[in-house]
Amino acid sequence: MNNIAIYSLLLDIIKLTMAGIGTVWVAFYLVKPYLDKTERLRILELKKAADSQTLPLRLQAYERLVLFIERCNPASLLIRLGGTTLSATELYQVAANEVREEFQHNLTQQIYVSSRAWVVTRRLKDDTLNLLNNTLQGLPAGATGLDFSRAVLTNLSQLEDNPYDLATGLIHKDLDELFN
């Protein structure tokens, strides 16, 4: 009779344990959607708070990239430098240094802009330096800064699409995607 009492007690313990586990399982799955929704709302609030802090920084970064694109555009770069009294080599050196310094000044903006915008900006810098270098290589020895400026602008005008306008257009497209 002792064995029957022990088996009966064990069976009761198993029944109560299974009932308790079942109750906890049902309660968990009834409460889980609420917990998930609460977590999603907290994450959304954190993202919203982060966006409110980073959005001005991102906009400023895009603004600075557009300014960089405009400043390294040979049409504005050469006018700004006004190297008519310089030789072609001197004007090349001043212009190339200006492009490199502008790029270095804006290097940290890559944190806030899309990778696509940054790749285009870096490529535009490299292409600008190549355009300046190739133009200088094509000039005769003793060419003036004015000769260099004319040759650069002529080479730029022979391109099918203006790379500076394309880069600015891409920045605008990224900004449109940022707000949509």
C-alpha cells in the first residue's frame, strides 16, 4: 500500500507540474505579443531620438559635400584661384593642393552620408586631380596659367556629361531618399 500511495503522490505531482507548466506556457504566449509590441515601441522611440540628433548632422554633411563638389569644379576652382600670373605648373600645383585640402577638410563627412555618396565624392576628387594632371601633361613647356585654365575647361567641356553636375544630382537623390 505504501507503493501505491507513493505512485499516487508522484502522479499528482506530475499532474500539478504539467498543469503549472501549461498555465505558464499559455500565460507567456498571451503576454508575449504585448511584450514584443512594447519592445518595438521602445526601439522606435530610441531610433526617433537618434534621428532627431543625427539628422542635422547628416544634412550638414550633405551640404558640405555639395560645397566640396562646387569648390573642386575646375570652372569655379580656376576662377577662384585666379592664376593668370602663374605658370601652368604653378597653377596646377596650387589647384591640386586646393582640391586635396578641401577633400581632407571634408573627410569626416563620410560618417554621415551614404556610402554611395562618399564613393562618388572620392571618385570626383580623383578624377579632378587626373583631369588637372593630364591637362598639364598635354601642355607645352613654358605654358602660362591662363593656357592651363583654358585647356582644363576645354577638356571638361568635351566630356559627354558634366561629372560635377552628376555628383550633385546624386547627392540630391540621396537626400530625397533620406526624407522618403
